[in-house]
Amino acid sequence: MSTSAARAYMTIGEVLGLLSAEFPDITVSKIRFLEAEGLIEPERSPSGYRKFVPADAERLRFILAAQRDHYLPLRVIKEHLDAVDRGLDPPPLGGRRRAPRGLVATDSVADENAEVRLTRRQLADAAGIDGDALAELEEFGLIRRAGSHYDRDALTIARAAAALRSFGFEARHLRAVKAAAEREIGLIEAAVAPTMRQRSPGARDRAAETAREIAALSLKLHAALVSMGLREGLDP
């Protein structure tokens, strides 16, 4: 193979770097998941490494944009791509420019307070994980249904778990994180308990606001402690 031909291929990390600015939620695990679902088919080297060509990257860009801009499930996107691959004229994807009512699968600030109601399949598609990975997250108590659906917190947890999975973290490894969060919740609940016991109007709202403020400060403290520990442990 000539040098120019070899350079036409990209690694999965290079594809990630190419698309991450436009799609911040993309991860290596999501690319692998899309391959497992049959939406992309990168070539493989003799040693098994994925080899992406520019057309593969463009196909990924199309898939991610269809999810983000049209809120389409992977099944519909795959049917569209299959039609293109067969030389047929697929139906346009522009028919659903807005998210269905009650479904907002995005982390943008503008939609911060919008309601999120996801089915199991929608949650898996939005997070870039398969059913088995989602089942593991539920088994270890990291994700729970909110009634008959999954909410924004479930989506955030699933996306974070998917990203961590690409670093080798399975659901069982995240039990320590869940246990730490539960201890933190207990501390915050104890701190606002006196306000919750008050019978004055607005006591519950004041307690909730105080709890959110304490939680935000606790997260900053946690991040700083982790940063300090890593710096001490990894810096020469």
C-alpha cells in the first residue's frame, strides 16, 4: 500500500476528533455501538483495528445529525441509509424537525428545564448504548424509570456511563460512585431537615433551594479534591 493510500484511512480516535466539535456527546463506545447496530461498516486491518475512510466519517456525521436535528430513532435512520445503499430514493428526514411533544433528548442550556420522557429504546439510542448495557445500569441501581418512562437524569447517567465504558468502566465499577452520591444525599437531607419540618408557607421550596445550593458547592469540592489527588499522584 502506498503512503498516500495509507493516510486515507483514519483510526477511530481520529474520527472522534474530527466529529467531536460538532457532536460533543460522541464517544468511542457510541461509534462502536453504531457499528454493532449495522449503521456503519468500517474496514478492518489484519490485526482487527478499524480503518475509517472519509465516507465513513460523513456517514457518521449524517447519523448523528439525524439523531440530533430530527430526533429519529436509529431504526428509522438505518432504513434510510439502507435505501440509499440499495440505490433507492429514501423518504426525506425533514418531516420531524422538532422533537415530539414531551421528548427533548438534548443537554443544551436552552432546554435545561424542558421535560424529558424517553422510552427504553429512545434512551439507549440517545446514549449510544445497547440493551444489555442499559440493563446492567438498571441492575446496579444507577438508572431507574420515572413512572412509565426515563427522565433527563437517566439520560445524563446513561451518556456518562457510555463515555466511561470506553475507558473500561462497567456498570459494576460505578457502584462506588453511586454509594458516594447516596452518602452525599444523606448529608444534604440532614442539613435541610429543620427547614422541611417548618410549617410556614414556602418552607419546602426554601429547603429545595438550599439543597441545590449545597449540592452545587459539594460538586465543586469533589471536583477540586479529585483534581488535587490526581495531580499529586500523577505529576512527576
